[in-house]
Amino acid sequence: MRFVLPLAALPLAAACVADPGPQPLDPATAEAACIQAVEARTGTTGASVFRTDVADPNIVVFVSVPGRSSPFSCSADESGQVFGVIDTAITL
């Protein structure tokens, strides 16, 4: 027995496969922008990504700076727009 799919059902079948749903955010641009923002704020070079948390629509990047024991927290979006840089060092 052969199964024949009616032509009217083809667009419906294609629609089920065509939409993969929301795509995960790519943090690479936000990470680069945050490194640049932290280096500008601290006047240093050699900063690096310590950790990245992706929470649509924002990306929080923790940036390590040479010679410092605590990272900076930077909030940005996928396009690289930086919203804020916070020094996470605890001062007493």
C-alpha cells in the first residue's frame, strides 16, 4: 500500500519544519564590547571574559582584569550596546 499526501497538505507540512523557533543569543559581540568598556573604565589592557550569563534580551559578562581579585560585571545586548559596568569588589 502506498501513502499519498494530498497536495493541499504540503504547505502545512513545510510550515511545521520551516520554523525552528527562537534562536539563542550569541554573546560574542557583547563580550567584546564589555571587555572594551571595562578596559576603558580601568585604564588597563588584557581584560578577559570570566563568565557569561545569557538571559534574553540581556547578556551579563563578568570580566577579569589583571591585578584585580574580583571581576567587573557588564550588562549588554547582543548588538554590543553596553548598559552598565559594575565593579564587584567589596569594600569595607
